[in-house]
Amino acid sequence: MTVAAPESQVTKPPDHNRTGVDYRRPMPRPKVKGAVIDFHCHLLAARHAPAWFEAADHYGIDYFLSMSPLEEAVKLQREWPGRVQFIVVPKWWDITTTSAWIDDWLRRLEMFHNLGSRMVKFHMAPSSIERRGLKLDAPELEPFFREIVARKMAVMTHVGDPDTWYNSKYTDAAKYGTRNDHYAMWRRVMERYPDVPWVGAHMGGNPENLDRLQNFLDAFPNLSLDCSATRWMVREISARRDEAREFFIRNADRIMWGSDQVSGDDRGFDFLASRWWAQRKLMETAYIGGTPILDPDLPEDSQPVLRGMALPDEVLQKLYHDNAVRFLDRIGARFEGCG
């Protein structure tokens, strides 16, 4: 007779590997001519870089556009030359008053620019707007747009958040606004700057509504999207796999691939590998199966099924390489040896 171990003694699998994937199993590089570029990630400290680049090399990821803190940027450039370009970000939460935060961010924009940065990130999720009391079209941000235009830089915006959050965290519309409010805000600012190259992070913040994204792409020729945020993309692209595949093929020249990978002191090879494993399965293969990464937005007994889009090779070439290279060329940025 076999006696089951008490529940308290059962080892729970890690949230980044619920299904027991061997992340160190060899995987061929993406079928791409040239380097693979992760267009949206967060390598937060130089001390995280060894595990980061070990996992990246294993999964065939060569170059990165990272929202790294300015304080880490020089060391990352020195120790990993040529592999990372930096997106201009503020010192997110350490400065208390809005005016002091904006002044510091403007100084950081200049310093990042001196390091070669050519894109500025505005984080305008509902929670960020509520915390700072600052919307994308606020007069206080006009100095940033003057600098962006003068320096011929690009803009990346995080607008919107998952539907699961609008239905849970953001139900107080008086406090957070509505999704329609947030996209009207984004549209107003984009109409002011039709010549600025623009990236809508995380599929424009609304992979649940591909019609909305198509309307934005049709209205703004200067707009591209990145498909970062692994758990979010796995859940929502898989949920509408066929529609999403058609969207990616139709807009193959307007989407850059990204992971939204975030480094950390407790995030070693397997954690980092889990994101690139899931993203590559989603983009490149017809895999249908459980995702190894726990999705905290859903109950444990209702986790998403990952449904790979098996995108055509010519589309993958554009997502992983061509579109990023063309976008960077437009703003005077380039990875050495990445033609």
C-alpha cells in the first residue's frame, strides 16, 4: 500500500517551469538570416548579465534593446560590448514630487542619448497614470517631446494593460479611467507627432482587440508594435490563434519581436530561458500544450494552453531581424555587425 506524502511535503514546481521542461535541451537558432534582436527587455543590473547572456545564447538571441537603469548602463556596455542598446527610462519610483521626477528624467534623457540611446519610453499604464497623476498628453511632458523631435529620436509607449486587469484591478473608472480613455489619450498625442517613429509596446497594450490595433496601424504610418510580455502574449494570442496569425502576417512589416524579459537576483538560467522558450514556441511552431509559466491572472486549474502560430519563415525574418534593423536605421542607431 502506497501512502501519499502529506500536502505540506509535496514539492511544488517553480512558477517558471510547471510542466518540467528541460530548458537546457539544445534548440536550433531561429531560421533567420542575420542576428536575432529582442526589441523590448529589462536587463536591470550588470551582475545579472552572465546568466542572461548564457540563456540568450542558448536560445539564439543576439542583441537587446533594454530598459536598464542609467546607473548600470556604462558597466553593461563595457562588459558586454555591442550587445545592448538602451531605451531612455526615468528613475521610476525613487523621486517623490512630479516636478523633481521630470527634471531628473530630462537629465537622464541627455545622458542616455550620450551613450547612444535613440528611443524614449513612456510608461502610461493605468496604474502609472494614477500614481503620478500624469497622462501622456500632459503639458508637463511637452519638454520631452521637444527633445525627442530635436534629437530625431523614437518613442515607445506602454498604453493599456491586460483585460484581466481592467476587470479586476482597474474597475474603479473614476480612479483609473477606462480603456477607451487611455486609447483616446494615445491617439491625441500621436496625432501631434506624425513624423516621430513610434512603438506600441506589448502589441499596443491590447492583444485582446486586434481590430483596435489594426485601426491604429492604418491611421498612423509611423507606428510599429512589439509583441513583448510573454505571459500576456501566450494567453491572449493563443486564445485567438488563427486571428492573431492572420494579423501578424498582414502586418509583418510593422511588428518587432520582444520578450519583456526582466532580470533579477533570483532569476537564473531556467527562469530566463522559460520566457524565450515560450516565445519561440508561440512564434515559430505549431505546438499546442500547457505553458510552463504560471499565469497569475488565472486560477491554477484554468491555466492557458499555448497555441503556436507557426508563422512563415519570411514573417519570422521580419519580426526577429529586418524590422528592428530598419527601425533603428531610421533613428540613427545600429548594432555593430548587424546588417
